[in-house]
Amino acid sequence: MKIRKKFLWVTGGMFLAVLVTVITAVTALAIENSRADRIYNDYSGVYVNEKYHEPVRISNVGLVKQDISCGYAVMEMFSN
């Protein structure tokens, strides 16, 4: 009887651990998905945030003029 009781406790504990892990993972994915949806669809932060009001300046970096598709331009950048 003791072995059976111990087995039930161990099995129940493992089941509970797996259940908590699954619930945590699903919750984390749901939160990440809602954050991503808000980020991808809401550009208002760009207009109100002060750090985006001044253009970025980088010295000694050439501008790539893109006359071709994006994928081909990337290959051209890495081939030179």
C-alpha cells in the first residue's frame, strides 16, 4: 500500500509540474502575441516619443542606392 501511495504522489506531482509548465508557456505566448500585435499595428509611439524626433547620423557609412529588389541588394552588399 505504501508503494502505491508513493507512486500516486510522484505521478501526481509530475502531472502537476507538467500542467503548470504548459499553463505558463501558453500564458507567455499569449502575452507575447498581444504585445507583438500592438507593436506591429500601433505607430503612435514614433510620433510622440522624443527620441524619434531627431534624425540619426552615422559617419563613414555609405548609402546603398537601391535600383533592384531587396533580396538582390542584400546579396550585392555582402558580395562587395
